[in-house]
Amino acid sequence: GENVEQHPSTLSVQEGDSAVIKCTYSDSASNYFPWYKQELGKRPQLIIDIRSNVGEKKDQRIAVTLNKTAKHFSLHITETQPEDSAVYFCAAGDNTNAGKSTFGDGTTLTVKP
Amino acid sequence: DTEVTQTPKHLVMGMTNKKSLKCEQHMGHRAMYWYKQKAKKPPELMFVYSYEKLSINESVPSRFSPECPNSSLLNLHLHALQPEDSALYLCASSPILAGGRHEQFFGPGTRLTVL
């Protein structure tokens, strides 16, 4: 089955700095890579996703890059704000199993004002 | 309606009780999921329903019994649970789209405590 590794497990940055979270996956059949943000006591919410036919995708301060050859993908947050503080999960999935996604262990991001 | 709802929000049960968790969505999604999430851990997939049929059971103990009565509803029946089953139970739904984009919409979860 798919195995997703996520690093770092914790990340602390100063407000305004950039944050980068990296994930690797094992199954070359995976073709969908979402990122979820989960604030304390709340549900995970999708913040950005990328499909395997695209190398990079950007949405305002958030971007995701994908290297299919190396089987890794990264989340980049620029100009971080205190409200970006949360746990971020990457995931990898394929379209053969009704959208089954395997999650990474999560990164706790703290943005200090 | 673009939300997934779950009831109850909190549930405390004894090891001999029988209870059910409910999940509902009206976005027309034909895939629905149950996840278990322990503190400081990622969501752990339990079951996937596709077009109201169970398509994935991640070797979940039989004390958890899922049910999908129709395309909008998903239940999780609980019986003879153990204290280690205490966790946040999340429901999610997603459209089934050709091409592989399966954004999952999560409900707020049911916080389950087994005494």
C-alpha cells in the first residue's frame, strides 16, 4: 500500500517568513496530492491540491510543487500570518479506489507574531 | 448546502452499550468515508462507500459496523467498544470524478469516549 512521509513534524516561523513542508510517497500509481489544514478542535479542510499531470500550483500565499520522478511534493506558505498556525497534513491518493488518500503524520506549524 | 454534518458532537458510552454515529451530506457526493483520529495523529481511514456500496474496509474490527442507507446518509454502528476506541470519528464525502481529483469534505466529527 501507499506510504507517505512528512517532514518536519513541527515548524516554528516568525510572522512574515516562509514555511515549507515536504512529503514523499511510495506508490507510483498515486496521482492526486491534497493538503489539509486542521486547526485545533476543528475538521481538516482542503487548502490546495495538485494532480500528477501538473508540476506546480499556486493560490495566493500557498503553493504546492510535485516531482513525480522523485515521488515528493511540497507545500510552500509565504508571508505567514498567526492564523496560519495549525496542523498541516499532506496526502497521496489514486483514482482507482473512490478517492482513497493516505495521510502523512502531519506538521504542526506555529507562526509567532 | 456545502457541508457535511455529523451527530452527535460528543458521545460517552460504556463497553456494553450500542450506539450509532450519523453523517449527512447534500452535495450529491457518491463517495463517503469514515475516519478515526487520535490526538496529534492523522485521520486513519476505516471505511469507504462508493455509490452506496462498501468498497473499502481497512481491516476494522467487527465492533464497528458501517451502513449507507442512501446516497446522503452514512451511519457507523458501535457495539462492545473498548476504551482504546476513544477518538474523534470523522465522516467525509467526495465526488467521484473521472481524472482523479477527489477533494474530501470533512464533517466536524464526533468525539467518542468509551468508559
